[in-house]
Amino acid sequence: MMEMNNGNTVDITLEEDEAGQELVVFSLDHRSLLRLTPYQARVLATELIMAVNRAEVRGNLKRSHRPPRMPEPVVSGGLLRQLFTK
């Protein structure tokens, strides 16, 4: 079960229909919204994962297009001097 931002709950369960076929059932606040075959549920899951990946990539691209921060000034006698004095 997963609680949404608005307080609703989403539940995903496995049920068997009258013919004995397994169904993946998506419920919102205990009301059945989708009754999918395993194949249909897998396609939906794939589409959901692809949408999440696209959203994450877009978010990362937006963050990477911000102006770069100014580099810290090199302090005299710092790491570079230590490397070259050996």
C-alpha cells in the first residue's frame, strides 16, 4: 500500500477471477480501478518506469544547466605546491 500526497491510498493486489485467471488489481481507497492480466500489468509497469526515467533525466538536465559556481581560489602553499615540491 502507498499513501499519496492527498491522503488517498493506492493498493496493488493479486486476485483470481471466476475463470481462475490471475489479475493484478489497482485500487484507490479500496475501490478497484484497474483489473489487469499479468501481461497488461507488465506493460503498464514498463511505461511507468520509462516515464519516471524521463522525468529524472529532465530534472538532472535542468540542474546541470545552472550557471557553474565560481571555483575556489587556489591557496598559496596548497596541494599543487605540495605536488611539485617533491
